[in-house]
Amino acid sequence: MPYRAPVRDYSFLFDHVVGLEQVTATDRFAEATPDMVEAILTEAGRMCEEVLAPLQRNGDTHPARLENGVVRTSPGFDEGYKAIAEGGWVGISADPEFGGMGLPMTVTTAVNEMMASACLALQLNPLMTQGQIEALEHHASDELKALYLPKLISGEWCGTMNLTEPQAGSDVGALKAKAEPQDDGTYAITGQKIYISWGDNDFSENVCHLVLARLPGAVEGTKGISLFMVPKFIPDADGKPGERNDLRVVSLEHKMGLHGSPTAVMEYSGAKGWMVGPENGGMAAMFTMMNNARLGVGGQGIGVAEGAYQHALAYALDRKQGRAGGSGSIVEHADVRRMLTEMKAETWAARAIALSCAVAIDMTTATGDAGWKARAAFLTPIAKAFGTDVGMAVSQTGVQVHGGMGFVEETGAAQYSRDVRVTAIYEGTNGIQAMDLVARKMMDGGEAAGALLDEIVADAKSAQDDLPDMAQAVFDAAETLRETTDWLVAQELQDRFAVAVPYLRAFARVLGAGFHLRAAMKGDDPRRALARFYIERMLPEHAGLLAQVRQGADGLYDLSLDDLAAA
Amino acid sequence: MPYRAPVRDYSFLFDHVVGLEQVTATDRFAEATPDMVEAILTEAGRMCEEVLAPLQRNGDTHPARLENGVVRTSPGFDEGYKAIAEGGWVGISADPEFGGMGLPMTVTTAVNEMMASACLALQLNPLMTQGQIEALEHHASDELKALYLPKLISGEWCGTMNLTEPQAGSDVGALKAKAEPQDDGTYAITGQKIYISWGDNDFSENVCHLVLARLPGAVEGTKGISLFMVPKFIPDADGKPGERNDLRVVSLEHKMGLHGSPTAVMEYSGAKGWMVGPENGGMAAMFTMMNNARLGVGGQGIGVAEGAYQHALAYALDRKQGRAGGSGSIVEHADVRRMLTEMKAETWAARAIALSCAVAIDMTTATGDAGWKARAAFLTPIAKAFGTDVGMAVSQTGVQVHGGMGFVEETGAAQYSRDVRVTAIYEGTNGIQAMDLVARKMMDGGEAAGALLDEIVADAKSAQDDLPDMAQAVFDAAETLRETTDWLVAQELQDRFAVAVPYLRAFARVLGAGFHLRAAMKGDDPRRALARFYIERMLPEHAGLLAQVRQGADGLYDLSLDDLAAA
């Protein structure tokens, strides 16, 4: 699978679109000079091209499997993981005190995206560990930090997150796993967890599970949940993994895709655990981990989109068919050209949104500023849902570009579309992301939304001399979105929920147009052509979406359950 | 897999939306009384529910396989096929002279859709045979008809179509298979064909291949192609299969879905064949077969959409999660309700379009009227592309409704989305359907399009007192589409090709709205609620699509191939 890391594109985005210079101007991230960032991207990119991309098909054709209670990973994944760990790519943004590079999340986001393009199934492993590192940095005791962080950051140990139980999916508060205090200050963890990504592996020295469970007598719902570190092997004081803990992989799921990533049902049978954060305060720590992971999952979608695009383009450039002009390959056909350009424009828009979200996170970390914090919070669900929707759509188009070959597994086109499918579901379904956007993220009366729209409008105004048509289209779209946003924040929650998904998508469409316009102002002719394609052909979608938003929940329940079921 | 045949819905569509009474008022189809049609639907529906639906998962989990040159089909498929053949469901529309029922294609379309909902992989088998029957009825000699039609119509023998070669996919004219005349009036067929759906099976007495090949000295391109009947076993004069012909299955494809349907690479090594139609006139006969099959493939998409919808609804009704009101299941959540209602409204729109197309085909058959013929020709690519796009979108939404369970294969939700994926590719990719629409189907200067829009406008006018808001929305959409259509027919072919896909989709959107409005005028409150959902929330998509159409090929090639490949 040939993959070329889009390092030049990240650099352009950093320098001209998402404003990484604001991040590197802070004390906190002063070390991330442009030269260093480019060196990091280049080195990570090379590893993705040379080490990870060749593993992509292995993960699909030789799935992870459970043998006598032991997870056996796909051929070559051990070497791939070693390259990730030794390159330091797990801990790019982690605390230097414990061995991390301390670089901005913006850089991590780009590197994670490249790893996702190259081999999504394996990339999910360090993504989980990164989330765990951040949760521990914020919530764990100094003792736990000292013991676990160096090992996780170096990649010697891996981390997982254990939320879901069969009866408690999106409704985390319904979980039942128990944690009973022991005399030695630890807890005995008992319960079954499902959908545990990379619940085990055969290449890391230890696997560290962060598990949500209830203390005896805890209240029902999310307020009675605590978080525990439950390692596969219990480390001694020097951090040497010792005794086997009382937990095991019961089974692995048989999934539509992402076969290289073992998705485990985990059984905890009085396993020894250490509390992370305060009693009954587990959800706060888990949210730290999930927030990080949401941006990361959005990046997975974008990474797959990039991989699927490159894969489809290579096929189209190579495939001769019909009376195509120019190169004689199908890439000259107008409809194939339209598909490919759409894939590229869409991937770029989603990437700009994710990196802009990452910049806001970094600025929040560096400055604590409430405006940046609100911006990061608003952009996170958009980055997750839109990035993964783009991953699905672009990879489906990639299959279509391949024609009949797209449906045949050997080409690898279908794998992108199967692998990426879960990203719209895990870390909170895209529907839940959209509900988060219109509810929690609009408790400010639409202020964060308005600030983003102000920025787009300012860009449009500054582009009106150079690129009048594009500027006008973006300006109009932003103002239509503003009006609809003002209307939406005045509605009941039920009305907002009913149209949360089209609203999120419309917002992403307009944001994408704003970033494309900015890139057109700063970039060369090809970049302008790409922006023009997006703004003229893809931005208009927002109008239909916003018309839908204006319906709220009106009439939504007029069809009874019997009506829905009538055949 | 519980499946309930939507017989009531077909009856409503026949009686109140697509005007089957026009068909049954003709001499040709006078026997298809309402009672008979309902009895047919009920009986076929029962077979789909009881016999075929239980086979759906088998096809996926126990794929067809090649053993020592023999295709072994999935468990139970032999019994399922027997039920289809014995029910007479292969030859519903076939000539009664040879054992067919002689019923309208409209009825066949409904029955095929039900079979596709129940078990797509198996349904593809009789769909191929139906196409072959029609091709033989129109183009074969009386001798061939007498020999083959009774066996194909009874289902004792199956039919396939052999177009594609490795170097000749969508560009059929590039094919190289050879046909050499023999002294006995037959031809020796030599060449390799790929993507042969149901290229072989272990449950029919014979497999009859219609093969495109070139006579010695034939001109290049599509004008030098002839069509041949090449049976697996050569029948004697009484139609008894005898000597094994010199053809074989080389391999089966490893596909993303539709595992129960063996997709073969076929090798013909001087196999004995009989010419169908005139020398070098093979494409005309093949187009008969493909035209039939295009509507049939559209119906496959709709059938899968219906199956996926019912499957997702059943899950949503059963799954308790969160603080849902009413039934306490997730179907009460606004976003889940939105997804399910969208699935239902979308499936219904696609079904109305396909059945309306079938009525136009039947009217053409019965009357030879040029207006009906043009309407059928215009609606066929829309029915194919939109029906299969709906199949993909609805089945993807079905996965989403399932949350994490959707990504796990055991639930069956993922299978719908994998199986249906090929329908957007085979029988001419959806891009090719769209190009057919804006090129060949607009050589009339937009007359057929205009006639359809006139009808929608007339419906909107007659609804303006009862349902003023819906009527206005449909009227406005139809007029916007008319303006864009007038603009499009005046453009160069390249401009039309560049926006063929969004144009087809916009046309389908507006057509769907027209049918929903008509249903709302004739139907009860739930039907009005469904129409309202579609018209208020889904119809608005047309505006963005038509804005895209107006761009033509403008700027599409501004990004060079190097620009597209820049990483």
C-alpha cells in the first residue's frame, strides 16, 4: 500500500491556516520551533510510509486472535509497535518530567493522523495510551504517576479504557462493575467490560486498564462512579511487572473491519486496582481521556480519508478505460475527476477543523484562557463527528473510483471503508457528539459559535477584493448559519436534539469553507482551485441542512411506533 | 432475521401512487386484476419471510466456494432456490407461451424487491436469469427460444451475463473474447470473463451463459461484438442437458459482501455457442438484458434498504438505554427517531420511483407509445442509481442505529451495508447511470424530464388547498429543477458529465417529493406525516445539489494530476 505522508500540507496548515505560531509563542510550547516541528513531521511521516503502511493489509487478512486466553496480534504489528514506541510517538505531547516530548497537541494530531492513514488498526493502540497518559497526568496521585507514566510514555506499557458494559453503552451511568476497598488501600475490581479496544496484546510488557466501577453504597448514575488503574501485571516498586492480576480476555469481537485491533470482552474477578482521582469522581477523569480521544478519533477518520484518497488516485492514474483524453487513464473522465477532487477537498476541510481544534486545546493548556477553552470545547465534537463522517464518505467514494475492483477485497479499497466505520460509533456516536454540540456546548447562548462565525466573516471580508465570488459565498453561508444558530439556542432541548446532526454537519461545512478560503488567500493556484471546488460545489449543502435544522422536533413523533413498524 | 414483506405498501403504491390501473387496463396485462396481484404479492411475501429471510446470514457466514472446479453454494440456498423456482417467481413477467405468468414488470419489481430484502445474495440468481429470458425473448431464434425459455422460466436452468474482461470493464467495446464459426453452424467461444455473478451453482440442472465475443475480422469497439448462448451442459433436442461444454470456473472473487453469491472468473476454451441476434449485433441484445437488470439492481438497493430498516427498527424498539420516555427504548430518542424516519421515508421514495419506472416499462410493452418509452428510458438510470444509493445510505444508518453492535458482525446490520455496496457498481456504475441520464436521455432536449416535472407540478397544484406548505415546497423544487434542466441541456457534454451525479440525485429528490405528496393526498395521517418528514427535511437537499450542477465542468481541471498527487 503506497502511502505518502502529507507533510507539506501540515506545514502549510500550521503556518497559514490554523495559526500554530500562537501556540509556539507561549512559554509552555516555546520549544516547538518551526524547524523542530517540521523535523518531527518528516521523521514520523517516514516511519508511517516505510514501517506502518506495509502492515495495513496484514491487519485485515490476519486478524488478531485469542489463543488459550492470549491475544496474538497480526503479523508485523510487533515491529510496527516497536517503531512507534521507539520513535517516541506515543508521548509527543506528554509531560517531559516523565519522558514525554511536551510538544503541542497540534503536532500529535498530525502525527496520529499519519499513523491512521498508514495502519489504522495499529494506530488505535497508542491513541488509547495517549488518552490514558493524559487522564493520569490530570487525576492520578504522584505515586501512580511516577510508577505508570514513564512506562506508558515510552511505550513499554500500553493503556486501555474500560467504560462499556453490555447494559451500559452510551448510558455510562448504568454500569455495574464493583470496586471493594481492601485493607492495603487497593480495591478489588469485579465485573465484565465490553468493546475494550486493544484489551490485550503480545508485544508490550504490560497492559494498563483504566476501569470505571462503583464503590459499595455509591449512588446510582454517573455520580457514583470511580476510576481505577488495573494493570495486567502488578508492578513492584521499581516498576517491574510482577504477579498476574485477576483479569482476563474472555473473547474478541468478530467485527466488520479493524480486524488487526483486538476488541475484547474483559472479565475482572476481584482484580487489584488503584483509585485514580477522588471517590465517585471517576467520570471527570474519564472525560479527560475521552475528550482527548474524541479529537484523536476524528483524526482517525481524516487519516483513513487521506489513505483512501491516495489509494484511489493511484488506481485512477493507472487504470486505462474508455476514450479518456490526456493521460488516457480514467482520471481524465469528468466524473472520476469530480470524485477525486471532492475526496481531496473534503479531507482537507476536516483536517483544518481538527488541527484548529488542536490549536485551541494547546492554547487552553498554555494560557488557561476561557475563550480558547470554549473554542476547543465547541470544536471537539465537530472534529470528531465530521472527521469520521468524512472518513466514511471518502473511503466509500474510493471504492466507487475502483469500480468492480473496489468490491474485491484484494485491492484494499474496501478495507478503508470497513475499518473506518467504527470511528463514527466509538468514543460517543456521532449522534451523541451532535447532541453535545447543541446542548452542553451551547449553554453559553451561542457565544463560542458566534466567535467562530465572526472569524469566518472577517476572513471573507479580507478576501473580498482578491476572491470576490468565493468571499461572498462564504460570507453568506456564515450569516445564514449565524441566524440559524441564534434560532436554535432559543429552542427547547428536544428540538435541538432532533436536528443536532444536520446542524453539526452544516457548521462543519461552513467552517471548512472558511478554512479553504483562508488557504486560498495564502496559497498558490492549485490551492485556490481546491478551495474554489469546495466553496462552489460542496458548501451549498449547508442550505439544505439548515432548512432541516429549522424544523426542530416539529412533527417528528407524528409517526407512532406502530406506524414505523407497519409493513 | 425477522422480515415482514411490505405488501400493504406495494398495494397502496399500485393503487394510489404509480397508477398500475393504467397497465391493467391494457389488453396485454388485462389478466393482472387487483385481486390476482394482491394474491401474488402475498404469496411471494410469505415465501420471502419464511424461506428466504432465514438464509440471509448463511450466505455471509458460509460463502459460496470453489471445490475442485465445482461451486458449492451456501447452506440452504438449494432449498431457497427451489422455493423461488417452484413458486414461479423467476418468470413472473415472462411469456406465457413458454411457461411465464405474463404479468407486468411492476409486479416483478415488487417481488424482486422482497426477495432482495430477504436474501440479496440468492435473489441475484433469478434476477440474472430474468434478464437472460428477456434478452432471448427479444433477440433469439425460435429454435433457441423453444429450447431454452421453458427451462429458464421454470427455474430448472439458470442464466448469467458475460460482458466484463480484465481490460474491458465499463468500456465493453474493448473486449477480446473470440467466436469462431464452426461447420455445424455453432461457434467456438474462447476467452476469459470476469465478475460473472452466479457463474455456477450446485442446484440448477444447467447454467446458461450469454457471452459477448468477436467474430473473426469484426471491427473494433462495440460495433464488432456478437452475443452467444453458451450452456454449461449442451442440451439435446429434447432439452435434456448432455455433454459438458468446454468452459470452467477458474476462481471466485473474495468480496466485501454478497458472499453467498459466487462471482466467477470464467474461462471459455473453444466452448460451443449459438449466436443470439444478428452478427455484430450483440450489444443491442445485451442492452435489453442490462436495461432490465438496471431496474432490477435499483430494486436490490431498495430491498436492502427495507431489510436494514426493519432490522434497525427491531433493535431500536428492543434496546433500553438512557432516560428515554414512552416505551423506554432508544427509539424514543430524537436522533434515533430521526434516523429511523429518514430510513423509512427514503426507502419509500426510492420504491415509488422504481415502481413508476416499471409502470412506464409495462406501458411501453403494452402500447408501444413513444412518451411512455421515453419516460421509462429516463427513469431507469434514476431508479438504478438512486435505489442503490438509498440502499447504501439506509444500511449505513442501520449500522449507526445499532451503535457498537452495528460494527459487530453477529447482529447482521453490517452485512446489509457490505452486501449492498456492489449494487452501486455493477450493471454500470452509478456514475455511468448519471452520464446516461444527462447525455443519451437528454437528446430529446429535456422533453422527458419536462413531462415528469409537469406531472409533479400538477400534483402540487391539486394539493395546494389541502396541504399548502408541502405543495408549495414541491412546486418550488420542481420549478428550480426545471430551470436547471433547461440550463443543463444547453451545455456541452463535458459540462453535463461533470455534474451528472448531483443532477441525477437532485432529480430523484424532487421525484421522491412528488410521489410523497401524492401519497399524502391519498393516504392517512401516518402517510402524511412521512411525506411531511421527507418534504420538509430531505427535499431541501436539492438546492445544494442544483447549485453544484450549475458549475458544470468549470474549474474542474484546474488542479493538474500533479496537484492531485501532491502530498
